[in-house]
Amino acid sequence: MDIQKKLADFTYKLKSCAISEMEKEQYIALEKRLLKSEQLPFSELLVRAKKIKPLVRLGHSEVEDCCKKYGAFLASDRLCFCKPCDIKNRSYLYDFDVSKIVMFKGKIFDVPKYQKVGEFTCYHNTGAFYGFLMPSVDEVLQQMPPEIDWHMVDAFELSFASPYFSDVYDSVLDRHISTVHLYRFVEGLPTKIKGQPVVYEGQRYK
């Protein structure tokens, strides 16, 4: 289905929504932007995926208590790299556990010194059920705003405003909303991570 057909269907759906005309116009503009972002050529998406890697925040000292997706960032938190996951058909955060963390000699592989270079709001498809947070890497890479030079970005991290999915769910868009935090490593992406394959729809790309 092309963008115009999808946008027409979305506009028709808005007729039954109890929102103002101004809000409807804003939603239509946003939906159009999101649909256009999904048209990013695969070749460019692949280049971005090789360059920009997802990070997950551990909220406690014990690895078993991992995957902090909401709340204030603390000095005691620890960022970690993820093992390759299908950037389109799988959510790297859903059911995250210790087996998905990049390790080195039995310990968590250290995230090198980094600088935050920007952030933006991202909208995630709900998958099979809106009650599950299932953000995918391709959504983040596709929706990066044009004013952000993605060539300067090495990694990203997602955070949600609330632990309750209903607080971050937009029923009009049928999407969850996150904040994407963008980072640049002072000495660049580590060789171990740079060598990870990109997995897309089951295919691995080096």
C-alpha cells in the first residue's frame, strides 16, 4: 500500500476521533512524516545500521535486574551493547535479558567514553498488541530528523516517560512514544562492535 492510500485511510479514521481540527491537521502531518520515513532506501538503512548501534541501560549492579527503559538516568546505571538482532522484525528491548548483552571474557563489554550529541521523539509500531513495548532499530534509524547529522552518531538509547504502556501509547497513531538519546564515542565505535553483522529480515549483512 502506498503512502497516499495509507494517509487517506488514516485521515478517514480521524473523522471518528474526538479531537479538534487543528489536532487532526497535526496528526495528519505527523503520520505523513512517519510514512515517508519508512520509505528510506534499504541501502541507506543498512549503512546507518552498520554505523549506529543500540545501547541498553542496566539499572542495577546485578545483570539479572537489567534493561532500564524509564526513569531518571543515574550515575550508578551502566550502558551496554546488544548482540545483533533483526533490526526490522524483532524488538531488541522486548524480553531483554543477560543473554542479549555483548560480553568479553565473561564480563560485560565496556561502553567507551561517550558524548551525548542530540535527542528526538520516536514513534514505534505496537506489533501484535499495544500493551507490549516493542521498539525496533529500523524505526529509530528511519526517523532520525534531517537536522541531525547521523554521520556523527555512533549509538542510541531509548527511554520512555513512564513504566505504564498506556502513558506512552498514542491511540490515534497506534504507536508508542519514546525519547531517543544519541551518543558519539570519543574514540569511535569499538572494533568488536563495528564488526557485528546487521540482521534484516533474517539475512545477515557484514
